[in-house]
Amino acid sequence: MISQHSLPLVSIIIDCYNQDSLVKDAIESAISQSYSNIELIVVDDGSTDKSREVISRYGNSIFPVFKPNGGQSSALNIGFKESHGEIICFLDGDDLFFENKVFQVADAFASNPEIDWCFHPLRYINESLDKVITDYPLPPSDHSCEIDFRNNIIKNGVIPVWGPATSAISLRRSLAEKIFPIPECLKIASDAYLRYPSLALSKGYFLNQPLSYLRVHGNNVYNSNINDDVSKKRYAKSLILQANALRNNFPEMAKVSNKLFAWGLADLGKDFELEMQNLIHDYWCGISFWERAEVYFKRIYHQAKQIALKNS
């Protein structure tokens, strides 16, 4: 258990883009943590609304970073570069931490010195914060516990389905240094790039309790209809970008990157495929004949599965 006399510094990195009506709640939830030894870095990614004005009101309570728009990955990269904490917690500008979030995470790291990451469920809640929707992801166990997925991911290409979004991910600095910088071509879904290498490189800990609110509103990904054709193709595009980034930076994760590539191809569509033809071509050229065959059959299987679900 963590000692109150030797609290490690915890960095909270908030990324914000055009969230002037929401980011105040995120900042307040970070400032009001029961854990005392924190630094709060708020990165505004070129907002065109009043987000910067809201952030500037906090003065020395936070470390603000104002940058041109470059996407979530670029914001997280700068936030990490400016951080000093032994533990890194991430918080999207439209989400909130529970008051004891950082203490629970820091305690998990202190009590389990072999772990390098800590995940927990998010409590999905409506924009006005008065109606709970669900808790997600479902825990891999009925109690908090250490988890080691390295063998399953690297040898078998198993992708755990319970990985959380940004505001439920915390990393030990030594692991974060192996993952950052996040490729800035990943304009969205940067959390996936944080999750997959974390699971592949290190043991971790799943805290079986929600410690962050994910606020569901009109502009976040959760609220978009993944069955909508445009949203589906954008998601497919992000999978291919993820696959390429993982293959280049973590070659030991080839089975995972090939699976993501196959899934992306299955749903991409001709318009987006033309847009990404050079990246797709380079990916094909960079893998072996047997990997290509495996990707091809995974793509066909995924397409058939999607058709069956659509017709059911």
C-alpha cells in the first residue's frame, strides 16, 4: 500500500479541442483529487471556441500548453513531453475523474511493483452528468488483479476486448517512454495505440471499479453510429493506420497489426482504399507470403461475419 510520506509524483495530462463548455469539469475533477502530489498539464489542440480562455483562468494551478491543431496524438505527445511524473494518467477534456482516482491508481502501482500499466472501467454518463448509462469495459475478473497478456498478444495475436478509453489508462513512466511519441497520423483513437503496446510489453493491473466518467454527448466517438457507412469507413481507416504504426514501431506485435489490418480492409470501401492505396501497398510489401494469406482470409471472414450480422 502507498505511503502518505513518499507519494510519487503523478502527472495528469488533459487533451482538449473545442470543449469550452466541458473542459472546466475535467480540470476541476483533476484539481480536487484526494491525492496531493500531482501535476496537471492541460493541452489545448488549437481550439477555435473559448476553451483557451477557460483554461487560462486556472493560472498556476495547472501547466497550460496551447498549440496549433494537430489531433489527439499530437496533444498527448506534447503533454507527455512536458510531464515529470513517475505515473502518467490521461484524461480527455470532456471526461472527469472520480475524486479518489489518482490515489487508487498510485496505490495499485505501489502495491504491485512488477506492473507498468493500470486500467479500470469507465462510467458512461450523459452530458449533464445526471444519468448513468453503463460501466465499460466489463472487467476480465470479478476482482481487481494483476494481468499478463504478453504471451497471448505476441504469440497468438489475441486482442483483449475489454481495453478502456483514454481516461481509464495510466502508465508507469518507464513504459510510457517506450510507447511515446504516438504517431501523429493517428488523429483519433490514440487510446488504442496506448493500450495495445502496454498489454504486449508489460504486466499490468485491472482495478475492478469505475474511477472516471466518460461523458456521452453529440461530438464524441461513442455517440456516433458505427453502423453508419461514413463512421464505419473512418473507423476502418483508423484500424489500418493503427496496424501500420504498430508494425513499424513494435514488430513483435505482427500478429496483432496483421489482424487490425485485415479488419480495416474488410470495412474500408473503395473511396477510402484509393485514398490509402500507398499505405496499403507498403503494408502488403512489408509482410511475408504466409502473412498475406492469413490477412486475406481474416479479411474475408470478417466481411462474411459483418454481412451475417447485418442480415440477422
